[in-house]
Amino acid sequence: MPDSTPHTRGDKLPYCERCGTKLPSDAKYCPSCGQPIGKIVTEKLSISADNLIQKVKELIREGNVTRVIIKDEKGQILLEMPATVGVIGVLLVPWLAALGAIAALATNCTIIVEKRE
């Protein structure tokens, strides 16, 4: 059963959700496109490797996810995946292939999800 405990970091998003431009830490608007900068909320999920790919697909379909980090039982980062608007469709295929390899090697994983507030 996933441990779905939201943790509000209150940090601003490091990249613009509309155009992908790296943002200065004090920015209230994107310097490239003018998009207002939102805050991110971090959620930590514990999941078995068998359900890893399905869960990541579900998270990305939600639409408000900006980054997904997969860690093993020891807390080491196995994969860090941007989930911005640009990472959809064909661009998502290599990430899912990497998730398949991770699922084959790990037994339990922790998914750290950063979402727009």
C-alpha cells in the first residue's frame, strides 16, 4: 500500500512549467514567457517494483507532476525524470524503458513526486 504523505516544501518550481526555462530563485514570473511561478508540493510513495511503471504512468497522467524521483530501498536515486509538459508521448518511452529495468532489479521503491500546488 503506497505511503501517500504530502510534504509541502514551499519551494518555487526550478523550471517554468510552460516553456521549460530555468528560473532564478527569486522569480515570481518566468523571464522568457511571463508565466506566473507556482509552488511545489512533494509527495513520497512506497511501492513494490511490480507496480512501479503503472504508478508512474498514473502520476504523469494527473498533469500537475513536475518531477518524479525513484529511489531504491537504501535511498539511492535510481532515476530522476522531469515530467513537464514537454515529456509526453514518444519522449516518455525511454523513461518507461528505464523504469522497466529498475523494476527488474529492485524489490521495493520509493517514488518522490513533485507537484504544482
